[in-house]
Amino acid sequence: MKNSIFKTAYSAAAIVIALGATSVSAEVAKVGFYKIDPAHTNVQFSVSHLGTSNLVGRFNKVAGDISLKSNGDSKVEVTIQTNSVDSNHQKRDQHLRSPDFFNARQYPVMKFVSNKVSHNNKGEPVSVTGKLSLHGVTQDVTLAVKPVGAGKDPWGGYRAGYDATTTIKRSAFGMNFMPGGIGDDISITLNIEAIKQ
Amino acid sequence: MEALIQMILPSVVLPLLLSVLLWWISRYYSVALWALPLIWLPSLIWLIGWPSLVPAEANEWLMWLVIIATLINFMYKSKPRVLLASHTFLLLLAVIAIAWPVMKYQFDMTLVIELLVVITVAIVLYLFSVSNLITTPTLSMAISSAGMGIVIALGGSLLVGQLAASLASVLAVFAISEVIRKRQQSSLGTLKLIPVMQIYLAILVIARIFAEIPAGPSALLLVAPLAGLIPATRYASAFSAVSVTAAISWLLLTADSSSYY
């Protein structure tokens, strides 16, 4: 009997959350100032290893702001701690932090600052162009953006989510170590969830 | 295979060839021996690229360190006190420059203490070098540098490990020459090796700070050239070899042994 009550309550809660989630994904994000939610944001990279496979890693410390405006004057700023690189292998992470790659103690952050955000006719951002500073080098980078959803969360806040992808050449940022073994093209994916302030 | 060749060319082949060339020239013009540290520069430039005039990264300071240390050595070779003070001051500046990117974000007292220990060891090394009493200093430095290359490559950074390996390769021919001469007075002499010691200590500091080489193996690598220089015996180099072997063993026993490279 007791179990049955708990099951009913659990199912009801699941339905409420699911309904909430449905409403979140239905609309175009409202204009305003958003802060990136690190707990629901993922920055992932993929690089060829010896030409035989693609190695995937991520950065665990990310922060940033999104200023969403209707007139196309939106701004995005993302900061990533390079020492939070995580490739699911402790020894490799140490190597990635070393001067061979990110040189994380010399260059502790990589930063992206947008200078142009393009919107579709619904007012959703579809591409972001800006400056990426990494390993002491700043280069222009364009990210393709796919809006995922926006809406009220179950706690009364307002959230918006975006997936953004780009490919950079590590050699363009002065990361030239082992060009034969490790690919030059790095695919980057950002799965961002931001909370309206 | 191609990747392996790319690693060996700048860290072993090029410095060895230049070392043989300098050794051959020095048979006719002994003054050329003062240029020994400079033949390490092509390897450095091959590995890290042409350094900026105002260095942005720790590795880039090494070029200026080598050039200035060689000049100091040549200018003050007959003034031991000035030589000693100048080299110590130069290493102090180099160490501060190398550590600055880290220290400017967060002051780290442990790091400061470690750097002071490095400077203290350097002063002892230079004092013994000025006395020029040691019979196999080049062999000792070559063993220490080779060991440091292995430790850094296994422990944190292939690039910094290659810098140390190329230093060992530069010294290799002269070290063999020392052994063949049956440990008579080295043709190089410890005085000419002071800039090499500067490079050695600077690479060690870079490895400790930026490649996260653990404190234990780093301490043994710091002691390695010292161990080879202090006891003025025929077996001085063996002390370096023991320190280096202990550093490699320590790293292998304590570090993650799963295959990575």
C-alpha cells in the first residue's frame, strides 16, 4: 500500500517535470541578460589520434554571459579554465596541461568574446563570430548555433539553451606539438544552458 | 615511426652532430669550447620555434639565458668572484621570469621556497665549478641531463623532456672524450660548463612548474649534478647516475603506470 502511494507520487512529479520541460523547449528565448549555468553546460572537444580514432575530452570549469537583444546586438562571452581539461585519463590530462599543449599554468584561461551574432527571422541566434584567445594567441572563430529551447524552469527562473559547434586548427594557436600523431583540426561543441538574471 | 623520427632529430641527432663538429674544431682552436652552450640553441629553436624578442613563455627565456650566460663566462673567465655573482644573479632573474606567469595569478610560498633551494644549489655548483677540481664534470652533467630528459618525458611533457635530452646530446661527445682520456683533467673544465648548469636548472624549474613533475624526482634531479661534482673522486659521475636512477625509479613507482603515449 505504502509503496503504491510513493509510486503514484513519483509518477505525478515526473509528469509535472516533463510538462515543465515541454514548456521550456517550446518558445524562443526572451531578450535579456543570461548567466551560463556551469552545472548544465558542457564544453567538449574531439581530435584525431594517430589518424585511427577520435579522442573526445571536455573542460569542467566554464563560465560566461549571454546578452540577448532583439536588434541583433547580442553579446556572448565564455571563459574556460584550461586546467580543468578532462580526457578521462589522469596521465593524459597532465600532459594536456603541460607546455606541450595548453600550458595551463602559463595560460590558465581560454576566452571567447563575440563581436557579431546573426539571428534567423524568428529572432533566434544561428551563428556567433568573435575572438577566441587560447594559448596566448587570439584568432577569429565562428560558431554555428542551434537553439535548443527556452522557458520557465520548475523553480520560477527562466532558462535558454543552445548548442554551438566550430572547428579550429590548434597550430593557429601555437599548439604545434606532435603534428603527425595528433590531428590539427579540433572540433569543439558547447552545450550551453543559461539562466536569465 | 615518423613521429619518433620527428622527436629524435632535434633532441638527439642535431645536437650530437653539432657536438662532434665543435669537438673537432676545438682540437685546433680550443677557444671554441667556450661556445659549447650555444650549440644547444638550434635544438631549442627547432623544438619551440623562434622565441619572441620579449619572451611570452617560460621556454623562450632559455635562449636569452644561454646567450647571456655564455657572454658572462667568456667576459669574466679570469675574475671568479664576478663570474660567480653574475651567474647567480642571472639565474635568479631567469627563475623569476620563468615563475612569473604563475606567481602573478597567485603567490605560492612553497614555490618560492623551492626556487630559493634551486638558487642555493646553483651557488654551490658554481663555487665548485670555479675551483675547477673535478675530473669528470661533463660526464656528470650529461648523465644528469639525460636522466632529466627521461623523467620529464615520462612524467609530464615530451617537449620539455626533449629540451633536456638535447642538452645531454650536446654534452655526449665531450663526456665520452673525458672517459677515453681516462678521467684526466677534462678538456672542458667545470668553468666552461656553468652556462650548461644554468640551462639544466632552468629546464628543471620549467618542468617542476609547468609540467607538474613531482617534488621527489625533481629534488633528486636537482641533487644529481651536485652529487657528481662535490666528491672530487674518480667515481664522482657514479653519484649522478645513482641520483638519476633513483629519480626515474621514484617516478615509475609512484606515477600512473597505465600506458598513455
